[in-house]
Amino acid sequence: MHSKEIEEKKQLLKLTTSQKEILIGTLLGDGHLESQDKGQTYRLKLDHSIKQIEYVDWLYDAFKEWTNTPPKKRSREVKFRDVVKTYEKYGFNTLSHSAFRFYAKQFYANGRKHVPRLIHRWLTPKALAVWFMDDGSIKSNTHKTVFMNTQSFSEQDLKRLRKALQDVYGIQTILRPQDTGNQLYFLSETVEKFLELIEPYVVPSMRYKLPRVWLTQLPKR
């Protein structure tokens, strides 16, 4: 597509409510906004494990009109203690657009991702589900509790997330220290509230992240 056609295409683009919710969720998780023109416009960059092709395709379908090319496989070499490992990723980039600038200003400060002060306004069930599909895990196959791998966020960021979950949904969490930071751990007393909110939006290939003992209690559809 020629540059003139791309610019004409951009003028017709506007984020839908659903796209905004997905964007919030993935920015809390693995999604990344980057600028190539000093912050005038941004593009959304999404990369996941090659095992999560269905999930990436779902994300791509949500933002398809914002892209020029479909998801691609990418290889990345990582060296650790003189051992080089190759990781296969699958992902895509959107077009650069000014519509993403507001979210970049909210989620980034000095080049580092953080939790926006107004996150409590944006934590819809769909946003929570996308965040969980990106960063959520089960404690074990015999427990209902789940946690988020939030080690990259500061304690202040996690305080905002915990307060938002408590104030908006009555969901209680604690911090679980790890070597690289803190995980956000959902307490068993209210974890079912969280699971009931996100379950309708979890794509089939990502349902392995939902507690098996809780899934067996759901009514058959």
C-alpha cells in the first residue's frame, strides 16, 4: 500500500469501545506502544509465544483495520550464561496513529511503563480478561486462586491496581514477593468474582489459565 493510501486509511480510523478495552488490558500485560516520530503518533506492538497463535490471531482480528500486514513468526536469540537460546514469537504491529498517543501518555513515563492514576475507570471485564490472558496464571490444578505476573510494576503501581480491583469490584488481592518483583495474588475469598467477570472473554486456547476446579463447577452451555 502506498503512503498516500495509508494516510487516507488512517484518517478513517477511530478506536472502538472494544478496542480501547483490549488496548488497556494488553498495556497492563505484554502489549507495547512505541513512537517513531518523537511522540506525535504511536503504534501498538504485540508479540507472544508461538504457542499462543490463536490468541494473537484474536487480537489481530480486533485491530485488523489498524494494520497493513497479518501476524508473523519471529525468532529471537537470547544469551544467558554463554548459552544461546532461540525463542519463536508470533505477533504484529499496528499502523502508527495519533489515537494511541493518549494511552502512551497514560501508561509511560520516562520510557518506563506504569499503571495510570485513573486505571479504576478503565478496568472493564474485557480489559481484565485480556490482562489475565497476557499475564495470568493458576496457582495449581487443585486451587481456585490465580495470580498476575506483575513483577515489572512498582509497588505504587500495584497499590493502584489493588485499590481499583477492590473499589470497583470488591476483589481482594495481596502482593507475593518474587526475586524479580511482586506478583498480584487473588485471595480465595473473592477470586470467584474475578473469574466470573473474565471467563466470557477468555479465548478457547487460553482457558488453560483458568482454574480447573472452578471450571468444572460452571453450568454446561
